[in-house]
Amino acid sequence: MAARVSIVMGSDSDLPVMAKAAKTLEEFGIGYEMRVISAHRTPDEMIAFGRGARERGIEAVISGAGMAAALPGMLAALTTLPVIGVPIYSRNLGGVDALYAVVQTPPGVPVATVAIDGAVNAALLAVRILAASDAALAEKLEAYMAKATAGVGAKDQHLGEVGWKTYLEEKA
């Protein structure tokens, strides 16, 4: 399956979070490529990767980075493709440093930014972007959303049946 989305992270320590984006894309049958590229340690590779993404058939980029989190903004500066930034949690500042770095890109360098460690939402945003011009994918997305809605309805019904105390005990 040809890659339509790039998942790129600044460090292999980001993989546990970014793997959630891969898993979500797999649920929709969307091909992806996954790389570790550091904006600070491998800038030449980052430039080649960003500038060559469209030519490789990529339609959206999901970029995760922690701490200084330069990677999403730098990739957005190198391509006209949509870039979705995932700020990664760190012990030092809890990921707020990465959140600020990703969300505060300058005018003309847009990065759609999700929550700290929000790789699932990043993948779902990529799916929505692709589904704008892919009717079959849009149908899969609607089914996914309907399933999520039904799941909440089932939880609500169960809570009403057993009460909050039993519900919490069951979840423990």
C-alpha cells in the first residue's frame, strides 16, 4: 500500500506516542511511512525529507516532537502539504514547552496542532484531510464516528443501570 501520510518524529523516544497515529491510520487502511528525523541533529535529512514529501506521494504529514519541538514547524516551512504537530510529553515541563513551540509557528508557516501526546487525533485529522477528496474514506470516517457515538451511548446506559459506584468498581 502506497504511503499517503508521513509520520515523523524527532526521537525514537517519541515512538510509543507516534505508534498510536500509525495504528489509527491502519484502522482506515491508509498507507504511511514512519521516520525518525531530528531538526537539530539531522537538519540536512529533515530538509530533504520535507522538500521531497509531495514527490513521494505524501498528502499529509504528522510530526511529533518534544521539548524545543522544532520539527513540525520546520517541516511546515519546507512543504505546502498540511502538517499536523503532536507535542510530546517530557518530564521537564510536562510537554507544555513542546506545545508552545508547535502551536506558535510564525505567520505563513501553519501547523495544525493537537494535544500533548495527541497522536490519535493527529491521525484522525489526517484522515479528515484525505477524506475531503476521497468518498470511500469519508464513509469509513462516518462509520468510525458512529461507532464512537454508540460506545458512549452504551456507557451511559450501563451507568444508568448499575449506578456510579458499581460502574467505578467495574472499571477498577
